[in-house]
Amino acid sequence: MIVPAGRINKLFGTEGGVMLSLYPAFPEDFTTDTPLRVTIDALEVPLWCERFERRGQSGATATFADFDTERRAQELVGLEFRIEMNGEEDDDEFYLEDLIGFAVVAEEAGSSSGRAATAAGKLCGTVTDYYDSDANPLFELEIGGRQVLVPAVEEFIARIDFEGRTMHLVLPEGLLTLE
């Protein structure tokens, strides 16, 4: 996972050195064989540290390969950098296709109708498939004997219970009745 890790604040010295502000996410055990990543002209550029020296808890000085002059280093001033993190933070990661087979409780926001639903106006069913698409990822739900496609977007997912294998959706009114 690539996370924001700090900002390049100003020049330091005359040989391309810079001062860095480090965010709390910056790893304590950082080594120079891990590149810092910045975006320059809409391109992700890895910055390989030739020298990195911590200055207190949230600061550091660094020099980067290919940025060995004051003029070149000036191009980096003001940029936020990111770093690839490994380890325990990936434990919470899951894929939407992992939700296939989960029981689903779906309710329509602002809906007062109770067709094929429980008394509270909630529809119950199962996630039967997931269609992965950059433009429009979809869950296929089976609710009341019907197959319904629902956008697989964070805004519609109210809660996921991985232990109980259930998902609660709050959907726009009318979405479940589209043909």
C-alpha cells in the first residue's frame, strides 16, 4: 500500500539537499533502498535517496540521485511524497468478490413501501456475483427470487460483518425496482 509520508519543504545546502517534513505514517525503520514517490507533471517518479538523515521526530534531510544541483532540487520543493508500506496494515484488505455468498439486507433510503420485505421495509437476500469494472462495478443480488444488479460503491455499503457474513446496503429509492 502506498501512503502519503511527508513533504519536501526547502533546499538544504548547495549540492541538491532538501529538508523534509515527515508525516506520522513515515516508517521509523526507513532505509535508502526504498524509493520515495512524487508526482511530477502527472507522472509518478521514484526518488532514490543517496543520503537520508533524520532530524528529530518529524524532520529529515536528504539528497536524491539525479537531483544533484540546487536548481534540480528546487523542482522538488513543495511536493508531497509517498512511500510503499508493507506488513500489518494489509491485514484489513479485502476484495469485493470476497462478499459473494454473504447474506444481504438492503433498504431504500427514504422508502416507506414494504413490498417483499420485512416489517421494517428491509429486503433480504444474497450476494450471488460481483462484476468487476473500472467504470461501473456491480453486485448481483438475489432478493425475493429476482436477480438485481446494484452498483458496488462505498456510498451504498452501510456495514459489513465478516464474521457473520452479512452486508447491509442503503440504496437510493427505486433502485431495486428497476427492470
